[in-house]
Amino acid sequence: MKNDKSFRSWFNDFEHNQPLVIAGPCSAETEEQVLATARQLKNAGVSVLRAGIWKPRTRPGGFEGVGVIGLKWLQKAKSETGLLLATEVATKAHVELAIEHDIDVLWIGARTAVNPFAVQEIADALKDTDKIILLKNPVNPDLSLWIGGLERLHNANIKKLGVIHRGFSTYEKTKYRNNPEWQIAIEMQSRFPDLPMICDPSHITGNRNMIQQISQQALDLNYNGLMIEAHINPDEAWSDAAQQVTPERLKEILRSLKVRKKTDEDFDYNSSLAKLRTKIDDIDEKLIEIIGKRMLIAKEVGILKKDKNVAILQTERWQEILDKLVVLGNEKGLSQEFISHFFKAIHQESIYHQEKIINTPAKEN
Ligand code: PEP
Ligand code: MN
């Protein structure tokens, strides 16, 4: 599947390198709400109207979507405004109904994307379709699972495939509803450079005040589009009220976003960039060399500890080092989060090397 050119080509035909904007309510609620939202979104520069018809809710008892009647409201909105339509599908029956009602973009939600049986069922129902199919990331930060879902769809000969990054669940509370874990989406981009990637800042943030910032961040990272929840009366929305924006606010957000070019032909720009990149490559090589040296010392520590039968992990010392490094890092403008990730990884590697030494019989060392 690697670097399948057909991924980007369908997208280019569709959007001419402008970010694709899919917007609309979390859920279709009433005919009036769907039609009024569609009219206002058309005016805001949106190309695809989204609305959930069947809502996967974390716990039972909440609003679970209006069902098929909502598809008829969407069809009406399409014939009035010309907007394309997008909805979430989670079963074979959803797929069949969505296709029957002229839906143009079908997306697979984060809770469905975790289940290979469900994704396979949807892929089989979609076999050979020329509809646009977007796969959201699974709720858990598992790149292989996300790619696996993509492969199931690709194997069903679906040509117009793309992915939606909507963030990942974490047990610890963060300022996000779903932690972005940008590195996972970036890894997806570098494995499949031709696969259109859309950001869903609404489900990442869970908060309408952060939509603009995350959207800009996505465009800075070369994303191809945005899926943003918009509602004519966000505070009264039947689902995801806190993260929805009015179509008017959406228009402002879209106007404020800067679309970055992939590259530029200018000679001075390219030669300056090449020089800076050489410096970075040079520093990266030095970093590897220094980390390698650090590991050699860790091995010597391992030999000493082995000799005295002392445990590898010394929690207090490790915490002391980390605290000191966070302060030092802060002085250089490095975030606490980065320092802690970086040194935890180094520490882990160090433990790995020491364990090898401690568990190898003396004569093999
Ligand atoms: C949605 O788009 O409204 C939705 C349910 O999203 P997710 O699958 O990302 O939670
Ligand atoms: Mn939602």
C-alpha cells in the first residue's frame, strides 16, 4: 500500500490544494437545524456538510442520533445548497443507507476504528465504491491498528481514501478532550505521504476556544483539511455542545488561518534552508555519539552493580536527576514534557543495557 499515488490524486481533483473544509453539527437534530446550518455554512466557505445520524455514545441513555430521517434532511440540504454530504457509518446497514441517500463522504469513527471486525464489515459493504472514505484514528494511540484499518479499506479496492486525526484517549486528564499525540499523525504522514490527512480539532480539544489554534497547527504540519463541528446554537446542541462553534465563528476561524505552501522556489530561501539543515544533521550525529558514550558509562555502572549485587533502578537518584534536568531544560526554553519524555527514553535504554550485563553470566561480559 506504501505511497499509493491514487490517494493524493483524488484529493487534488477535488480541492485544488486548498484545505478541504468539512463542517456541520455533531448530530443532525431537526430538519430546521440541518437546513439552517447548511445555508450558513455554505456562506462560510465550507465544501462538505457533516452531521452524525447514528451517534456512538460512551454511555447508554444519551441522545443516540435521529436515524434515517436525518439522511433525508441532509439530502434536502444538498439539493438546496449544493454542499456535499458526510456522515459517520459504523455498520453494514449504515453504509447501505448512507449510499442510498446520496452521502458523498462516509467516515468511520474512532470507536469503530478500534474494532477490526467492524472495519472489515464496513470495508466489505463498501467494496469498489467511488465514494470518499475517511478513517478516523482509533481512540487508543496505536498506529498499527489505524494502518490496519486503512489496509482493510484499501484491500476492498476503495480508491478515495483519507484519514482523520481526532486525538487519542488518555487516562490522565489533560487540557485536551483527546490528546493530539501529533507524532502518531506525523508518522502516518511519513509512511503514506500521498494519503490525505484531515484534522478534527473539535474532538481533539473538546473546547471551542481552542479550535483556531489546533486548526492552524494542523495546517502548519501540512494537513490537507479540517473537520470542524458547527451548530447554529452550540450551547443548545444535543451532543458535544462545548466544542461546537457557530457558522459565523467558523467563517472567522477559516479566514484567520494561514495556509502554508509545501515549498518555495526562491534560491536564497533554499540555500539558507540547506545550510541550517546541514547544521541540524551535524548536531543530530553528535547527539547520537554522546548518547552512545553515555550508554558505555551506564554499562560500566552495570558491571559495578553486578559485582555488588545491587539493584539497577535507583528511584531516588533518578527523580533527583530528572528534577535537575527539568530546571536546566527550562533555562534553554525546553518544555518539562519534552525533557521528561526524552530522559525517560534515555533512562530506559540505560536500564536495558545494564540488565543485559547483570543477567549475562560473568564469562560472557
Ligand atoms: C463525531 O465526529 O461526532 C464523533 C463521534 O467523532 P469521534 O469518532 O472522533 O469520537
Ligand atoms: Mn461530536
